[in-house]
Amino acid sequence: MADKDELESVCKRRGFVWPSSEIYGGEAGFYDYGHLGARIRDNWEHIWKDFFLDMDNYHMIYTPNILPYRVLKASGHVDQFSDVLVRCKKCGNSHRGDHVLEDITGESAEWMDKDEMASCMAEKGIRCPDCGGELDQPMDFNMMFGVDIGPTGERKGFLRPETAQGTYMNFHREFIALRRKLPMGLATIGSAFRNEISPRQGVYRLREFRQAELQIFFNPQSDDFDEHYESVKDRILPVLRANSEGIREMTMEEMDDLPKFYRYHMVRMYQFFADVMEIPRDKLRLRELSPEERAFYNRIHFDVEVDMESLGGWKELAGLHYRGDYDLTQHQKASGQKMSVSVEGGERIVPHVLELSFGEDRNIWALMDVGYRTGERDWISIPYPMAPYQAAVFPLVRKDGLLEKSRKVYEDLKRDMNAFWDKSGSIGKRYARQDEIGTPFCITVDYDTMEDDTVTLREISSTEQIRVPLSDLKQELRGYVKREKRFGTA
Ligand code: GAP
């Protein structure tokens, strides 16, 4: 448990994440990942892919960060991808209108347009949160970063505001290459860019951030996901429905106003957060967005939210977006290229899209927020496969062959997992250093090792220690890291 400043300072000191361009005073909304943060990020991406691409006909693709103007005009982002901006007439500072209102009323104002916001602000007599000055009329502010393509600056483009559009443009090509089968899943992981009006809350609101997005193209008339749904229909999830008060534990069957394909994927999203990210159940919920709150392309939208102490409560980490045929139809109209396909029975349809969209930076912050522990010892509980290192190896002392032996153990281990070798300081200090960065297992090579080829294996959460033969070490660790085996059991 930590407040934001404390956690940010820990993240900086230990090598996880910190504001970018800091030596020049920084620029709000940009963060760097240090040597440990980069490892968590790589692990998170790897595990995300393993989890969500575990279906036939689901694949990764990669597309550029810069998109031509006409792509984002067709997608609706040029005209509709905006937030409401309010400027102070006195100090000139800019604010997101909904944030100014939310800070005062404590209620979400994300759904308001600029006119609603103007009357609400006037009614409440709201003034600049920085200087108390008079605020100008709210106005729409498009959040995309414009770029000039080529030397003459004639061709306009944008840094992509979401990774999804590159995937939609490739739908038809991949459909043909993958032998014309639906459902087809195309995922991508990469940077997205939004010129946020007033980035705040650390990595929670960035101007450059990373998204992991899976677009599932399917025929809405088919029963492709019904069998999957049957296997999860009794699952109970903590859900906050739009326009209802409080979280309810609901079975999938109870939410029969939602299509089965949607409910099945709600469970998949939940499983990722609960089972893979190990977010405790009381800190996890699926919140439905009302029609006023939803993005212009969505028909059904639930966010996965995590209750994060460092950010003051429930925060969005990912979204499940039923985008219908909106995007493919828009690109078909604007490009003149066919996006429709033949399905069983010979009918031609424009496939529908279900999007599973994750903000990677927010997911990583959630790991830190939920996992950070202080007290008798400082440590971070990170799901073992996502931790920067899975194991650290120490020689008890640097003499009598222990140094060389421990180095051999380490060299062997690092072929299998991310391992670290630390030969300096007392064993207590070395344990403490690994606890602080979330390394789940520490291995000590001591005098007994030289006699009987066993080592001491210590687990981070319990600090329990067991003796393990070197010949079994890798296999034991594999079982513990994947949680297939409980620590210390035969
Ligand atoms: N393709 C759909 C899409 O982009 P979104 O809800 O705008 O939907 C998806 O964004 C996810 O990206 C969010 O759930 C969030 O985790 C992350 N995200 C959005 N804006 C962000 C920002 N400014 N900084 C960090 N992460 C952000």
C-alpha cells in the first residue's frame, strides 16, 4: 500500500519507471522505463500474447505509428476524437473540463459535451483550480498529434491515437492470407499517442503510451462463441452496470441482455486480471459505460477497473469494446476497397469487431500499486512470471570455491529464466535488495553445496527456506514460478 509520491519515488530509485527528459526538467505525459521496468514490460507483453492468442486463427501483426490524414478522417478521429478544454483567462492554464468538474462535484463528467459543461460550470460558479481566475468558454480540443509527412509538409498525418486502425486496414489482406476464416483475431502491441490536455497521475495519463489490442473479426449471426460461452456461463463476476448503484456479483446468465460472445470475453478479460495479474477480487470490477460515456464507435463497452490506492480509487486499465461493423464500413466507404466477405450460406457481410484493448503502462502501474508492501520489510509482490527476475543466485562467501560454484549455478539458470547474480553484501542485504524489486526466489550456495550439491531456496512472500538438490533446481523453480506447485511441497 503506498501513496503516489512514495510509489513513484520507489519506482525511480530502484530502476522501474520515471518521468522522461528529466535532466531538462521533463515534459508532462512522457515516462521512461528503466532496466527493471523494461523487463516487466517485456514479460507482460509476452504473457498477454500467450493468454489472448491462445485460439485458432489468432495472430500478431505490426503497423506504423504514423497514419495518413485520410485514414483518421475515415475512422472518425479527425472529427470526434476530442476532449473539452477550458482555459483560464487570468493565468492561461489549460484544464480538461470534465476533470475540473469531477474534482469539485466528485461525480464523473466525462459524458458531458462542451455546452452541457458550460452551463454546469456557470451554475456552480467554477473558477480556475490553479489561480481562482475566470474560466473561458469550454471548447472541443482534438487530442491527436499532427505530423507533416515528407519534406514539403503537404501531406498531413497523425501519430496514431490507438493501435486499432492499422489492424482494420489489414483486415481484408489477412483474411485472404489466412484462408478466409472467421472468427479471425489480429492483435498488435505498440505505442499510441494522445495530446492529453493536462496529463496527471503519473503513467496513468500519458501523451505517449503503449497499447495491447486484440481485434476479433466475426460474423454476429454465427454461434462461433456459444460453446465457449457455455463453459463460463456460471462464472460470477463483480460488475457495475450502467445507471445502477454499487458493484454486484453476477453470473453470466444473469446478464442475458448482452450477447454471448460479449459475455464470454468479459470472463476472459477478468481471468487475465484475476489469475494472471493476480489482482485481488475486491480490487477488481467490470464497469459498464452508458451510451453518453461510450466512444463514438462502441455499441457495448465495459472497462476493467482496478482500485488503486496510489491513484485514489477505481481506475480503468482495459476495455472490452463491441465496435460492430463501424470501422470496417468506414474504411470501405472512404478507401473504396472491399471489406465485405462471404460467409457460410453465401451471404456477404462486413464482419463485426470485438476489441480487447489494454493500456500497458496502467497495467504495470497496477502491479506496482497492488503489490507494494512496507512494514517489517519492504517488498513487492509481482506475479512470478512477470517479475523482472525470477531468481537471484548468491554465494554465501566469496572464497573456497563458492563464488565460482554460484556463478555456474547462475549461468545455468539464466538459460531458462531471468536470473541475477549478486556476490556483494551480507546475505540479509542481498535478500532485501531482491525483495525490493520483487524477485520471487533467492538461491544461496553455501559450504553444504560443496559437500552434497544442494542449495538454499527462499521464496519472497513467505520468506520460507528449503533445501533443494541442484539437479532438481530448475524443475522445482519452473513449477513454483508457474504456480503449478506450492512452495516446499514435494
Ligand atoms: N482502441 C480502443 C481504445 O483506444 P481507449 O479506451 O481510448 O480505447 C484503451 O484506450 C486503453 O488504453 C485504456 O483502457 C487505457 O488503459 C489506455 N489509455 C488510454 N489513454 C491513455 C493515456 N492517456 N495514458 C495511458 N494509457 C491510456
